[in-house]
Amino acid sequence: MPKVDINSITEQAAAGKFHPVYFLHGDESFLTRQAVEAITDKAVDRATADFNFERFHGPEIDPGGVLNSLATPPMMAARRVVLVRDFDRAATQAKELLAGYAARPNLSSVLVLACAERVKIDARRNSPKWAATLQEHAATACFWPLREPELIRWITGAARLQGKSLSATVAHDLYARSGDDLARLADEVDKLCLFVGGCDEITGEDVRRMTGIEIGGTVFDWVDALAAGKTLKAGYVAGCLASRGESAVGAIAAAAGHFTRVARICRLREAGLSDERIKKELGLGYWREDSLRELFAQARRYSPVQLERAFELLLETDIGLKSSSLPDRLLLEALAFRFGAAVPK
């Protein structure tokens, strides 16, 4: 069976198309929940849900009961839907029996096996056997935390499902103001769709007015100030982040991602690629022009030695955040001063 992702699941469900068995797992539990909701919302006939929709909890399931439910013809509806949550926590025998069912499913039923965590599958050893069997016969999605380009597509897709459109640039602006927490972003998209009312398009101005977050106080602004060697601004934004309860470890991860991107630009330039080609290679087409200019300017300013020092400072601060009793804000401010002494002017 094919591998699926959140976009294909939601789009197919909206079109009334379903696979007989879904195997959903991964480190990004929000996407697992979203996939379950997308499938059940469209596959279940609400008028006959009492007869055709059953839910089970993995640690407590009786596999015989689940199989009986799947074999029962739907009543006054096109299909039966059976959802098993926390399937990875079910007994091994139950997992193997339902994995075996996936090889010969009842086509008038939809079985959704949703795991609480990512299942580590060794394809060479076919282990664990139940998971390898499901991966072969079920529509399988392993939800990893989204990378930036995927996150932008996810935002535009979330708006599209509500009949609204927004450009990749506007989606990136929302991401820059709100961070990469999917639950928060989903809430912001919902609010934006309500905010614009009958308008079909969400604009950058809508994002600015609805989020209430001006450029200058986000994790991305802190990274920009840090990379530019603007010590006082980086310290100020660190205070803004701390006052809102933002994750300092997450800020370090964002900075590491930024400098990884700068390093890749440096390497691609050394390989003779033009700036336009580099933008395509790194998927930066949705970035604002001013942000792109600064990013490429940093790639010109930073030497390999300075980039290495930047990563060293980030690693030291990350270790401090996880082991020191000092306040996160103080550690981020200290990083800003150390960066100011190390980065190119």
C-alpha cells in the first residue's frame, strides 16, 4: 500500500476517498490526531454513527471484537469505521492479528490504527513483524516534525481546507510570528479564517492584525539579531521570549537551523552555483526579499572559522540550558554578548 502524508490524507478524505486500513504513527503526535480527525470526520456518516463507528483503546482491545466489528456490514451507510487509538500499546497478539487483517481487509470498512508514538521498523529484519506487515499492506504515514518548506505547505493546506487561500510568503510570515508549534499554528489559521469572513484570501495585513505580534519579538527576530551581531537587540528579544514562556531550547534549535542554512549557502557558492540556483536548491522561494538579502549577506560575511565558532557557542548554551540552574533568559543574554564578540561586523 502507498505511503501517505497529512496533505494526501486530508485531500482524499475531503473527496470521499479512503483506504481500507490506515497505519498512523510518528514523533509529531499533532499530525497523527489531525489525520485521525480528517478520516473519521469524512468517513463516518453522522446520522448512523451509533451503528457504524466504533472506538477502541489499544491496551484494552479484544482483537476478536475488533475483527467482528470490521466484518459487520454497515447499516444504512456506505462504510463502517473502526478506530483503534494507542495501537502500539496493544498486546503483541492483538497487533499481529490486526496486521494480518490488513492483508485481506473488508472493503466496506475503514480501520484506523493510530499509535501514540513512532514505531521503529527494521525493514531488513522485518521487525517488529506486525509493523512491517502493516507497512506493506496498509496506507502508512510516519509523521515527523515538519521541516520549514513542509510547514509552509501545511499552513497553506490548512487554510485551503477552510476555503481560504494564502500565499507561501504570507504563510511564512505567520510561521515567523507564531513559531512552529502545530497546535498554535492551527489555532491561528482557524482565527484568520474567521477574521477574514467572506474574503477568499488571507493577506499579510490580516496576519499582522490577527496575531497581534509585531516583527521584533519572535524567535526568528532573536536569531536575526544574533546572527547580525546586534547584541542589545538580541538581549532585548530574549527578554520578550522569556516573558511569553517561549522555549529557550527551541530558540537555540532555530538558531542552529539558521546557521546550517548559512553554511549550506557558503558551500554551494564555493561549488559555483548562482544565488538564484541556491534559492531553488534550498527551497527559499517563499522568503521575503529583505530576509533573503540578509541571509545571503551573512553567508558572505561569515568565514568557516566564524561559522564553527557560532555552532560551538550554540552547543555550549544548549548544554547550559539543559544542565544549569541559571535562568534561561540570562543564558540567552550571555549568548548574545558572546556572539557579539565572535561574529563578523
